[in-house]
Amino acid sequence: MLLYLQSVILGIVQGITEFLPISSTGHMILVDEFIQLEKSFKEMFFVVIQLGSILAVLVYFHKKLFPLQALTDAKLRKNTFLLWCKAAVGVIPAIVIGGLFGSKIQNFLYNTVTVATALVVGGIALLWIESIRRNVTVSEIDKLSFGKAFAIGGIQCLAMIPGTSRSAATILGSLLLGTSREVAVEYSFFLAIPTMFAASAYSLWKEGAVLTTSQWIATGIGFLVSFFVAWGVIAFFMDYIRRKNFKVFGWYRIILGLILLLWFGIDFLLK
């Protein structure tokens, strides 16, 4: 029963933090201090609940990603195809760099200091981007060029540094390249589909695991919780960003990063 409760908690954390620019890794490290799962199961579990978040994107944006009208509307069919192509182009840098350096980055940088520092730096970056005067040249997702899509994908690779946040990296990259806040968030969601799917598929292939019946049930619970929570978060975030900016997320990251440094700093001194 405890395992099922833990899967619900982790599913909630994953669903909330995956698409907001606040770093799911930073939050998972905090939660992992209190919820100790078996290592082989934990790796598989995190991959599967991440897939739940991807499904939430597909469901929420189904009218743009799988419009029924595209069956009869040639122009809409072309625009939908191009949208998928832009998401595919954006993931190329992550596939190349991740394939070449992913394991090394994970081995050298996956530690509390790196995560906490990345949280603080990313928070400062969000505050900075909102403080400067930006020239918005892309106010609709259809107007995003392939060149900018590829460049945003390159900037997304910064998220390989634990604590940076894939969402924060893509949003910052989009804003720097002249998109509106709404386009930045929307493309971040679309880019998440191939990026997270590729990362999840690689992790499943690399890790593998033989799960018990209770672990399979717990994984299914986590998947469903992650899906529904992420769906709600996507709806909230899209509505929020139409009215407000990213400053609150910047401040939140800075505070969380400082808490992590203080928390683990004290823990290190006490050992």
C-alpha cells in the first residue's frame, strides 16, 4: 500500500514540474530524500510516468496536432505536417549531443550542487529575460521558421545539465529568438513530445527491469496520476502565460536552489 501512495506522490510531482520552467529534476531530488524506491524500479518508474506527461500534451493539443479537418483541408494538413516537422527538427541537437555526451554529463554533473546552481542561474535568466525589451517577431506558432526551431532545439540541450529544466531552456531560447510568450510555451510543449519520447525510449532500452506485480500496478498508478496532473498543469500554464510573465517562476527557482544548497550543505556538515 505504501508503494502505491509513493507512486501517487511522485506522479503528482512529475505532472506538476515537467512542463513548468522550474526543473522536475530538482524537485525529484527533494522528494527522493523522503521516498526511497528500489534503484532498478525507480529508473523504470520515472521513465513511464514521464510518458504519462507526454500523453497529456498529445491530448491537450490534439486539435492542433491531429486536426480532423486536415483530412479535407489541404492547407491545414500542410500546416499540421510542418508543425510536426518543426518539432522533429528541434529535437535533432538533443539526439546528437545526448548520444555523444549524455552519459558523461550524467556522471559528472548529476549532483546537488550542480542542480541547485542551475536552478538559481535559470531563475536569474528568467528574471533577466523579462526585464529587457524584446522585439517579438513570431506571434503565431505557424510563423516559427525551421531555422529558429533548430536553434531552440540547440538551446534546449542546456537542459542536459541537471536542474536547468527542459521547459525553461526552450522558453528562454524562444524568447531570445523573438517569439511571444505564448508561442514560446506552445513550442516548448510540442518539442517535448519527440524529446521526451526519445529520452524515455533510450532509458527503457538502457535500463530495462523485471518488475513485480505490485511494482507494475504502482507504475500504472503513477502513469495515470502524471497524465491527469500534467493535463491540468498544461491548461493552467497556457492560460496563465496569456495574462502574466515568467518572473514568479524565476523567483521560485532561486528560492528552491538556495534551499537545496542549504539543505544538503547542512547535511554534509553533520556527517
